[in-house]
Amino acid sequence: MTAIETPLSPAKGLLADYATETEVAVALDVHPRTLRAQRARGEGPPFVRIAKAIYYPKLGFRDWLKSIEQRPVRAKRAA
């Protein structure tokens, strides 16, 4: 088994349910620095730090997206 095929590879195994910082940044159309700033402020999607790497649980990311959903506001009609 090579290093690429290890069970802990992000593509397979234990980390299959997690997205990398880069993947989340692309999905949100933001720079990875934005995610780092959000983490420093205690904001943004939930994450896991393994050594120096950051991973975002895919289910937690989806829940976070739902939590920040906004509904359109109807404009009040002038009387």
C-alpha cells in the first residue's frame, strides 16, 4: 500500500466525509484567507484541525449553510 492509498487519505477512508480548506473556499467562492479570518473570529463553518491541516465535515458544512439561509423580505406597501 502506497502513501496515496493509505486509509487516512482524504479521498478515501476516515477523511472521506471531510472537505479541505481549499474545497470549501472554492464552494463558497472566497479566498482561503477569508476562512482563516472567520476561524480566528469564531465564525464560519465548523472545522477540525489535524496537525496543521484544516478539514470541514461535509454534514456540518451543510448544516451551517442552512443556518445562514436568508428569506427574502417583502417590501411594505405605502398606505
